[in-house]
Amino acid sequence: MARVTLKQVRKAYGHDVALEPLDLSIEDGEFVSVLGPSGSGKSTMLKLVAGIEEVSGGRIYFDDREVTQTPPERRDVAMVFQSYALYPTMTVFDNIAFPLRLRKLSKTEITRRVEEVAELLGIPHLLKRRPRQLSGGERQRTAVGRAMVRNPKVFLFDEPLSNLDAHLRSGMRQELKHLHRVLGATFIYVTHDQDDALDMGQRIAVLAGGQLQQFAGSAQLYEEPANRFVASFVGHPPMNLIDGTLQRAGGELTFRAGALALPLGGRAAGATADGEVVLGLRPEALTVAGEREGRPAGIVEGTSALGYQRLYATVRVGTTALIARIPEGVQPPEIGAQVALEVDPSRAHLFSAEDGRPLLENRPPLAKVAGRSAAGEQ
């Protein structure tokens, strides 16, 4: 097993910078997900760790050994690709055994290792089949088995589940977590899918534009995003992000955006009264509260169900559409119904409109959105 350390590692193709100087330390035996959109630099980072690509600057260490210039075959890593990369004319047994034959191990040792790996992956009955006779999940297990059989110090996964349907993806995530516990090896898993990243990673490195945005556990990414990008990219349904201004009256801060007015209280570091800001509210911080005296807060435009008892409504307040939670046991409102929104300011986020940095320092108790319905604005 190995601790993987990147120190100011960067990659450029001519004038095109794929990865800005990156510092990252992955502990021995840790499962780290690398999450980001297309073009974020996540696969480039993985290839640099594997030695498939040469760094343009910086250093890479496995434990205390520098491997920056070490060829891939001497780094003791195994890589699992999105495309599986199985040899179509070989059986499952031969595909798994291939790296051991390159090392010229004895037939007895090869058979023992392949059978052990196949048993652990639940595919001993498939060893005589060829890839075309396998399902997507079985092909993925075979590809993982070929990596496992080498007993590498570091496992590298480049979006290996993206070709599977939702049911198989969920099952394979559980299997990969189980394998990680059994093997105790260092896992680095690259993906654009936040469900994969948050479910499996003990910590998640979020990349965008070739830069590290945040490196933290899933709960911290969700509750304490380091900037506006992380806030918008992590979470399903996504965080509500509302452009507005911050106003101060009597020492209290209030966020305003058209018909919306939300008292925040406390202080906002770096924010000034009348300054442009972005308010972030997770759907769980907004609750559909039904009608109230006076004008309703907004009009329901739609509802959605995500899993058991996870109901959400899209409510338009003025020109702003917000996703809000429908409390358990409450009948979903009809489309076009006028409802109030109850907000938990303690879960509000505030970001600079200029550079996306977080601004809010402390947060007060439950409050209601002050606002007018679309009808009230006409």
C-alpha cells in the first residue's frame, strides 16, 4: 500500500494548460474520489499518477519515494478504464491472468491468483467465457480482477462505471467499497458523477478548470462548500443560487432579490451593504409551508419525487424559481397553487458575485421568506 503525494504537479500541452499546479496528499489505504466536469483535469491527474503522461512541472511521491520520472510498469499501480479494455479473443481467465504472464509467473501461481480474485469478485463461473458473452457488470468485474491480480499498491479508476445502467452502478459501487475494505489498498477514483464520488470516496477532490476547488469529506462538501462552483456542482437537487444584494440596517444583514427578502443577521466577511452577492440555499433549507395570511410567497410550477418520501416543489417567487422540500406526510401542492416558503437561515450560504468565495460567517434561527406572488407583482 502507498501514500500518494502530489506537489505542485502541473500539465500543459503547449500553451494549453490542462492542470494547474496541484498539491494533494492521499493517505495510505484511503479511497479518494476525484470529481469534476469534462475538461476539469481529473483524468489528466490520474494519468500523471499512473505515469502514462509526463508532468510539465512538480513532483509525485509514493510514500517517500519519488516516482515523477519512474515508468508506469515500475510504479506498482493498476488502472481500470471506462472501456474495460478486455481482449475479445481471450477468456475471462486469460484476461485476468494476462499481467501475471507478462511477469512470467508459474502456471500454478497464476491459476491460484486468478481463482482467488474470481472468487472474491463472484465470477468463478465465468472464467471460461469470452467478453462478448458477458454483461456490462461482468465485464467490469473482469477488468477489476485484472487489476487486482497484480496486488498493486495503488488502484486507479478512470470512470469505470459510466457505461453501466443506474441499477448496476449502484451495485458496483457497493462492490468497490467492499473490495477496498478487503484489500486495504489506496484507491483513486475519477468520475464526473457526484453519486459515485460521494458514495464511495472517504474524501473527494473537486476539480474545475484544471484547479483544485476543495478536498474534503462528502458532508463538508455539501454543508460547507468552499466556493460557488462547489456549491452548484455538488448536490441533487442542486443548490438554489440567487443573484441579489446585501443590505444592512441596524446591524442586521438582509439579502434582497426582487420579491425576495431574507434576514441573515450576523456578519458577512468581505461583503458590504448594497454589494452584489449570490445567496445559496439547499432545497432542504427551504420548506413548502402552505398559504399564510397576506400575500403568498410564490406559485408552484411543478413537483418531483426523488426516492422514498423525498418530495420537492419548484416555486416561483417573482422572477426567481426555487426548489423547496415538501415535508414528509404533506400532500404535494397543485401546480399553480400559492404557497409560502419557510427558510432556515442557519443553512444559508452567501458567495461573492465577483469570485465566488464564501462570505457568510454566522447564521440565525428559522425565518420565513418575505415576498410577493407573481400575481401580486403584476
